[in-house]
Amino acid sequence: QVELAESGGGSVQAGGSLKLSCVANAHPGKTAVMAWFRQGPGTRRDGVASIDGNGKITYADHVKGRFTISKDNVKCILYLQMDDLQPEGTAMYYCAATPWLTGSSVLHPLEYNYWGQGVQVTVSS
């Protein structure tokens, strides 16, 4: 059983910051690879950032330099610091986890077995 619970969403103006958290209630082996995804209205779910068991981090091009993913392995909490948020960042943000990757794309939603309920982030211009 894996439970992922996100928090930290909200509304900000363009240029503002938010920090999302995802508490993982699971055996650490089941959450070796974790990631953040987002899905805006009428759009597909896209990968934002991921971190694997070795600490390797991958970012989507459109968030590089603005978003920072990190993980507290002791507390089993995944974070996403989002700076300089823009209106196109308005979306539901989801935490995801998997024991291992089966393909080559760490930011593809099909790679992940477990998902949180998501938190809403709204960025106004």
C-alpha cells in the first residue's frame, strides 16, 4: 500500500513562489523514484521534475532554473520549490512514485504506479 499526500498548493501572482510537499506513506523501496506532474484544464498530464534513488534529478525544460525538486529520505517527503511562477503554471500538481523505471523517460506518467490526489496551483497575471 502506497499513499501519497500533497500539500502546499494555492494562489499566487505571476512572479511569486510556492513550495509543494508530498508525504509518502510507504515502504521506501516502493517510492525509489518520485516525481511531480502537472495537468492544466484540458491538457495532458506532463512531467515537471523527478528524482531517483541515487539523487539524480531531471527537470522539464520549461521549469529549469525556476523549480527545484528535493527529497527528505528520512521523513519520506518530496518537495517542489516553485519560483517565478507564471500563469501557464496554473494546474493541478500531482506527486507520483514508482519502485523502478521501465523505460527511458523519467517524466512520462506511464512510468509511475502510485499517485497522490493532487493540489491546485493558480497563478494570476
